[in-house]
Amino acid sequence: MVGPIQPTVLSHFAAMLHKLDPDDSEQILDYFKTNVLLIREKALLQASVREEKKLLVENARLKNDIADLRVQLQEKNKRKIAKALFAPVPPTAKPALSLPVRQSDSASPASALEERAERPWRRRRGERRARPKSDTLSLGEEPRVDVSRLDIRIGRVLSIRRHPLAETLSVQVVELGEPAPRTVVSKLNQKQDVEELCGNLVVVLCNVRPCKLKGVVSQARLLCCSTSDDNIEMLAPPPGSIPGDRVTFNNYPGEPDRELVSKDRVWEILQPDLQTDGRGVASYKGAWFEVKGKGLCRIPTLTNCSIH
């Protein structure tokens, strides 16, 4: 590689050129400098090319090493799997054919066996002392399907508006005693002014799976009744109810599901038995919709109709 030219060398060379040819000495010196710079750049370029080739060779060597290590790892895993497959099975302990029987001077072997059979059930190591309760579901027993699986609560309509994409639907924001209100999409009587429902208490089925209706996600279901002429009325809570109060049924004390599973079709099975009687009181197979300590849920004017 051509190194930098010392200033003393350049000055000495320029003095010699000036003696030989005073007129063209400066041009010859510039030409000489230009060629020196070109030679230096060429040397640098050649060095970078050699370094690049060296890096390419090193990169190829590393790729080969990685491929060899991968093959070795695969072979090691194959040997490990084969060793596990063909390993001999450890012998299992044979069960005891008989139990040792303690014999006393006054008891025979037969009486000792009878005494052991009459002993109370003992717990095994790691198990609870109490036997399983009789009211738990046994294997093959189907879960209950009754109205106690529905999470029905009292709510208050905070706001209501017509659905932007469907004239027959409305969108309500309902307070249910939770940290945040829920959005509910429902079908209301078109003759009724939707603003009249704002602030009213309603009965809400809360553990339905959220679904999208015409682009708006509905997180619950307002319970109501309707007639053949499309007259719809909301189920009304008893006076004194507040958002979050739960509706219960005397004959069905179970706890509601966290969320109704679509494939179980719990709502579809129970809905035909949700009706109002001749006084407009809502019931399920004779059990009233009741808010403990406050009263019964009812429909204001409709009687003997289905709740949906």
C-alpha cells in the first residue's frame, strides 16, 4: 500500500523539477500528485476486496459448522427417542392376594374377617375424611336445567336511542350495579317514544353471551312481553328496587351460570315456561319473579302472555 508522501520529499522533488523545467514544473508536480492519489485509492480498494473475500469465506465456514451441529443434534434426539421407546418396562408390584388377619385367643379367623368388614370407612392418604356428598352430580348425571341458571337482575336505563341501521331496534345503556354500564340492543314498540324509557327500571337477563346486532354489540337482554299486534311492554320491577338487585325464585334456589353456553340452549329450553298470569305477575312454572324484601315483577297491562 502506498503511504502518505512526506512534505520534505515533495519540496525536494519540486525543487529538482524547477531546475530541470521551470515553466512546466508545477504541472508535472500536480500530475505526480494525482497519480499518487489514484494509486493509493486503488490500493485501498484492493485491500477492501480482499477483506470482503475473507469475510465471505469465513461466513461459508460458519454456515457449514451450523449445519453440522444441527445434524448432530437431530441424531442425538433420535437416539434419545429410540432409547426411551425400547427401554425395558420396570416390573410392577403384584397385588397382595390376602390380608393379614390378627387372631386373638378368643376369636377365630372367620370372626376376625367379619370384624374387619364391619369397621367404618377409613380415609386413604391424601384424601378427605368425609364421604362425597349425596347432592353432588355423579358420573353420567345431567346438570340441572331450571330458571336458577338465569342471572336476572334489575337495571336502570341511562340513555336510549334508535338503532342507526335498523328502525325496529333501539340501543339502551343500562346500569346494573356494576363498575360500568352495559349496552343492550332490543326491539321496542315503534309507537312508543323511546325517550319515555330513559330513567326507568327494567328487568335484565345478564349472563347471555354478547352478540353483534346490525353492527352494535348487545351485552344483555331486556325481558318483556308482546302481543300479536306488536304491542311490547317491559317487565317492571317492584317498587323500591335498585340497579343490581337479583331476581330469585322460591322453588329454585340454585346459583346462575357465569355465562349461558349456546350449545346447551338453556334459554331456549326455559323461555316457553316464562309467562305472566292473569294478574300480570311474571312466573316460571308457578314460581314468581321476586326481588327479596321488595316484591314481585309484573307487566303493567298485559296478562297471560309469554316473556321473552
